[in-house]
Amino acid sequence: MSKSAASKLAETIRHATGCNVVECYQCGKCTAGCPMAKYMDLMPSQIMRQAQIGDDEATDRLLKSNAIWLCLGCLTCTQRCPQKLDPAAVIDALREMSNERGAVSAKQRKVLAFHKAFLKCVEETGRMGEVPLTSLYKMTSGDLFSDVLMAPLMLTRGKLPLVPKVIRGRKAVKRIFAACRKGGKP
Ligand code: SF4
Ligand code: SF4
């Protein structure tokens, strides 16, 4: 596919990630190495192909897929790509689009709640803290009681520090988040 034939979705992804999905030649190496591929409704190479097509139907399929929320961000796909493409970043961009457009499927709402809680913790403290993350997730997901019996054991083993640790450079982290929201540079 020539660069001029790139879909609007492909251009949006390129702007957000620097990854030009048009250059994917569908070798499937990303999918072959992905530990989550067998659980995904669209495998990484299929995600790249749908992003190349990028019409309304393909965009809808991508933004409503469970695959974009099952991705672990392990970067195996990105490391394996012979074209030096970055499927993991493409998936990250699709997650943001899916959230912004309210397209997240009902099945993935808890993953979305966790995703938001994780980002909020990092934005506020500069790192992930077990107690703030769990509290925020529980409040926003409605998933109040699962795993709750593990808490006493984790507390006694020092795995749940009650006072969250913060990093010294958290103002810089906040600036990064603010710049990302504006789509610019810190
Ligand atoms: S490994 Fe790279 S070129 Fe091959 S299918 Fe995946 S993204 Fe496309
Ligand atoms: S980053 Fe996501 S898509 Fe890529 S290999 Fe890991 S789980 Fe699979």
C-alpha cells in the first residue's frame, strides 16, 4: 500500500505513535510471539491489518475489540517485528481512542477501570502504589469484594504498604501527563 493510500485511522495512529501501519507486510511474527494472542478476538497482525484498512467498519471492529484491552504491553510483538513497527504502541493508541469515543465493550469495563486507576496513581505519585491503586479500582469498577481475603496476608507480609511512596520528580510526571493530554511535548 502506498503512503498516499494510508487510511485516516492509519494517519491518526502514525501521528500518535510514530508507527506507520502501512509498512506492515503481514508476516505474522508479532502474533506468533504474543502470549495473549489465543485469547484475543483480533490478533496483533490482524490489528495492524485492520488499522491499514481503517474504514468505518474496521475502526469500529478495532475500538470495540477485547484484544486491545487484553494486551499486556510486554512488547514482544514490537521486538520481533522485522519492519521495526510497534504494534504495542498501536494498541495503546487504539485503547485511548476507544476510551475517548466511549466504544469500550461492556466486558472490558473492569479492565478500563484498572487502566484508569493505574494511570491516575502514576500521575499523582509518580509510581504505582498497591493501596491507592486497589482503592481507586474498587471504587470505580464496583468490584468491591474479589480478592479481599488476601489483604490480611499481604499486610502481614509487607506487600501492602499503607502509606504510598512518592517520587521526587512527580511534578515532571504531572507535566508529562498534561502534555500528553494536549498531544504536545512536555
Ligand atoms: S511482525 Fe511487523 S510486519 Fe509482521 S505482521 Fe507484525 S507488525 Fe506486521
Ligand atoms: S505487547 Fe501486547 S500485543 Fe504485543 S506481544 Fe505483548 S501482549 Fe501481545
